[in-house]
Amino acid sequence: MNNHLPSIISEVETSHHEPVVDLIWMSSKGGNEFVSCSTDGKVYWWDSRNLSAPTDSLIVSEGPLNASDPSSIIGSYCPINSINL
């Protein structure tokens, strides 16, 4: 039996809370940066050398973000032909 365990994981508090629908590696010097998009309405920028927390984040909403009204948050995705990083 071959047990494969993750070598690095992110903290629950700083991770997506719904499925990740897209993950795109960014063209960077070290080749260790990527973006994850989720149906929870969040886009996270990560450095694969340190997954304890994203390096940046964005919440996708249908207008001004209202913390008391989570219905304004919409899911996100990263179509490769239209993302400009």
C-alpha cells in the first residue's frame, strides 16, 4: 500500500471554504507563485514556498461589498484567455 500525504498544506482559516475551480501558475522569476479561484467568491495569490497564508486576496462581488449581506459575493473563475496578471 502506497500512502501519499501532502507535503505542505495551508491553514483552514486562510484557505478557500468552497471548491477551487481554477488554479493558474503565474509567470514569475522563481516560478513559485500561483492564483486560486473558488466558488466562495475569493481569489487568492499564493507563494508555494509558504502556504501558511495567501500573499494577497480579492473578493468578487456584484457591486459594493457589504459584509452583512454575503449574497453580494459571487463565485469566481479564471478564464486563461482573459486574465491579466
